[in-house]
Amino acid sequence: MALAAHTVRRTAIYYWRRRSPTALGGKTFLISLQTPDPTTARRLTALVTAESARASQDMIEGRC
């Protein structure tokens, strides 16, 4: 089972990875969470995922 959705571990550091919606170009983002601690990574992943969902929705609706 994975640590959390959209979380990958590379070279002992956790990263957040997600592909943007097709309407916004479908690019893949890889952002370092700058932590080797899985508990901290899980918390940070939840925050980044929520913010990216909000930002994506705003862009799709033309508010940004």
C-alpha cells in the first residue's frame, strides 16, 4: 500500500507528483516535500493536493 496518493519516494526524500487536468495541458508536476519522514510527507501531501485541486478548478473556471 502506498504512503499517500500522489506521493513518491526518491533518494530517501518524498515528492508530490501529479498530472494536471487535460484542459490545462496535462503536464506532470513533481514537487519535493523536502522530508524523509513519512508522517510529515503524508501531512504535506494532503495540503499540496488540496491546494492544487482548488487552483486547478479556479483555472478551469477562468478565475485565474
